[in-house]
Amino acid sequence: MNSINLPASEMRYRRLFETAHDGILIIDPATRQIIDVNPFLVKFLGYVYEDFIGKELFEIGLLKDEAASQAAFRELQTTGYIRYEDLPLQTKDGQRVDVEFVSNLYEEEGRQIIQCNIRDITARKFAEDALNEAKEKRLARTLELERLVNLRTSELRHSNAQLETFVYSIAHDLRAPLRTMQGFSQLLVQKHAASLNEEGIKFANLINTAAQTLDRLLADLLAFSQISQQTIEPLPVALETAVQNALDSCEADIRESQARIVNIGPWPAVLAHTATLRQVLANLIGNAVKFVGEKPPEVRLRSEEQPGGILRIWVEDNGIGIAPEFQERIFQVFQRLHATKYPGTGIGLAIVQKGMERMGGKVGLVSTPGFGSNFWIELPKAPAGGSKFHPVKKAA
């Protein structure tokens, strides 16, 4: 088309039309025939300009057949717009290309025309297919990893259950012969002291002391194993009674250490397991009155509400404290920081942590060496007017 004498606006349009990197077709809506095509589309599909002029869309493969072409034109006349986001075309030599096809019905200088814009999306389709394939592979890998993790987790749980059962069996079966050793060593000293020299009495007492120490260790192992294996169903528990029961079970240690107990509270109901909560509190109070320094021991028991309906219970002492580098280690089994000075089995705080895990709670501490340790546990508050309270029996 000679553009020398065209108005400036039409010249600009022709430049855009001829240099565009998308295909453009101009169609007469009355005849549905192509009346113009830009150079990009001619080259893209491998035709020459004359192959397009006077043809309908289906005749050059832009729509699959005449019926599809007629349907498209009916939609265009109704809505003024049609769009195919992913239209497969064939070039003149039979190669497949994927395009985005958009047609608009325009009014131009008193007559209607249809402009079709055709964009090559082959590269985009390739990238999308590659991305989808990568996603599928990643999903398959994720599912396989989840399967392996679940399998290993199941195997680990089974192994742990077997180990805990074994520990329980060994600890339970060993206590009987140990008590026999204790009994006979005591009888040996009581009834046959005259037949023993000083060294013999010393040896018998050492046997008794060692048996008592091992019995305490086995008792703690049994407690740890029982907490790990028993069914835990958190129910509303009267915390005031649980605290008092824990204090009662520590009465001998409190009296021996001459500790001052400051029972502050408040003690609302919490969701917990009665026996486990009592064991946890007793272990924390027992440690508080055991690991004391030069000052008269004092233990403060109090609680405070946390966000989300959580109650934090504090057991605070003025004892020897725990250095920061040991504060995580002390919750592991058989970890004793002061084995030579203070008696213990190294299992008490492991029981505390295991008990809190089983009840769905948390445990932690704030401590400074020389200034005491403040242990805390967290449990959900029981809903007001909720279920029937879990019975709390007085500790034996």
C-alpha cells in the first residue's frame, strides 16, 4: 500500500502494523474474508501475502473448519470480542505453533472491520510445560520423602516403645533382688554386729547404701518409663490440690532442709493428667529444696496467666543456680551437674520434661549461678464450667 499521501495518523498506524512483533489480520465482517495482513504473520506462518487476501480464517488453518469459523463470527457479532488463550496452528510446512488469538469488532470511517491479533506463545508454552513437569517431579519427590519420613518415624516409635518396655521390665525385675540385698545387709549389721569387726560393719553398710541408691535410680527409671507409656488424657485438674499433694510428697525433704515454702498461687483449674502433674511438681519442688547454698532455702510457688488461655506455674528457689550452658542439658536422662555434692539419679528433670510433653505443655527455666533457679511449666487453663474434674487423690 502506498503510504506517501496518507494522513499522519494513518501513517503511524501503518508503521505499527508493519513492524509489530505480533500477527495482525484485518477482516471484512460482511464477507468474513481477510483484507489485510501484516508482515510478521506472513513470515511466522510461512505463507506469502497473497495467500491470505480474500481467504477465510479456516482456509489458512487459523480455525479448524468452516463450522468453527462461523461459530466464532456469531460470537464476535454478539459480544464484539472473542479470545482463544491457547490456539494450536500449523505453518504452511505443517509445523505446530501455539498462539493467543484475540479478535475485536471495530467501527472505522463508517464501516465495521475485524482486527485479529495473533501472538506466538510457543516459548511460553514450552516454559510452562517445563515448569509443570518440574512441579510434578518436585511433588513426587516430596511425597516420596514424606513416605520415607513417616516410615522412619513409625519405625522409631516402634523401637522406642520396645526400648521403654525393656527398661520398665529391667527396672521392675531388679528392684526385688535389690531390696533383698538391703534387707539382709541391715539384718547383718543389726543382728550380727558382735561377730563383725569394724571393717565388716562398714562393708555391710556400704552394700546397704549402694542398694538404696540403685533402688532410687530404678524407681526413677520406672517413673520415666510409666510416663512414656501410660495413656495421657488431659482433663480439668484442681491445681491447688495438685500443688498441695506435691508438697505433701516432699514433706520429708522440706523438713530436713528446713526450707521455707511460700505458696502464693493463684491456683485455677488446668487441663492436665493428675498423676503426671503431681510427679512434675514434686520433682521441681524436690530439686528446689535439695540444691541449696549457704542461705536458708526458700521456695516460692506462684502462677501467672499467659496469652491464649495458658497458665504458667513457677517453682522459684534461692539455691545454687544453673549456668546457661547447662540449662538445656539438665533435662536429659542421667545428667547430673553436682554428682559428688548433691544426691540424685539424674532423671528427675527428664521426668519433668517427658511429663510436660505428654500433657501437651512446656517447661523452661530462668537461672543465674549463685542466685537460684526459677523453673516454670505451662498448661492450658480449664474452661470455666467445663467437664467434670479429674479426681485428685491425696498422695500416699
